[in-house]
Amino acid sequence: MEKVLQGYSGNEDHTLFILLRKRDQEAFEMIYRKYHRYLYALAMKYLKNTHLAEDAVQHVFVKLWESTHDIHIEVNLKNYLYTMTKNYILNYIRDNKAKVTLSYEQAQFDLPEEEHILKAMEERQTQELLYRGIDQLPPQKKEVCRRKLESDDSNQQIAEKMGISVHTVKSHYQESLKLLRSYFEKVKMILL
């Protein structure tokens, strides 16, 4: 699937959505793996019940598979799934207010803050984006960045391990930061 995604221009979600509209089951599975936790955390935030949250996510993905071929507009996949989930939750709350209230009251004692889960997921996604950006750097710049991120080595230690000067380590790191800023600007433009 990775090779198939490379054959398409644009961002990964857009490509997955195009493939999904062609009823590509592997694209659907990738979307599921990518967004299941995010949608589950969203559902938990409002429903405060693991079974209800799982049902909400299951409903959204079934609906996505059933209705994808009917969607004829360009959509941001993450926003589309978010909206589908939110609509399901609102309808469920409207139709089952007593159950939701009870779940919410019980959750006040049982569950950690769901906002922490969402924040942790966003941090993980940012970290994944960072590593994707680093992987696109030239080999020595990539190695310098990875060593800075993944170890407590000083510039001197990195220079010794790589067999280059401290000045070169600093130079590679500064240039890498510029390239990564540019990469994040491009990612930001795609996501907006």
C-alpha cells in the first residue's frame, strides 16, 4: 500500500480517500488504523463509556464504508470522520439522554481526563510528522538530528561518533532545523 500511496500526488489522507471511493479495502484498513484511537478518544470524551464509545466508532467506520461512493466532494478525511462521529454522538445523546447522564456521572469517579488522551495523541502525531521530516533529510543531517533527539550526547560526542568536526555537527543541525521548519510549513498548508 505504501508504494500505491507514493504513486498519487497530494497528502496521504486525500490519496486514501480516493482509493476508498474505489472500494479499496486496504485503504479502508489504513484509515481505520490511523483514526480509530482518535475517534475513540473523542467518543469517550462525550459518552464516558467504553462500550458506547466503541459502538460509536464502529458505526462511523461502517457508515464510511457504506457511503463513501456517494460522496462527490473533496473532503478533509480527518474532519469528515470527526464530523461523522460528533453527529453520531449528538444523536445518541439526544435519543438516550438517561443512559449518557448515568455514564457521565459514573465517569466522574472512574476515568482520567480524556483531554490528556487527545493531547497525547496529537503529540504523537506531531512526533511522527517530525520523524517523517527527518527521514527526508540528507544522510548526515538525518543522523545528527536523530542522535540529538534519541540520545543525551553532546555535540562533541556526536562529532566523535560520526567522525566529523563539532562545527560540522552544529552546521548540520542548524541547516536541518531550517529544512524542518520549511517541511512543517508545507504540512501546515496541506492540513489547513
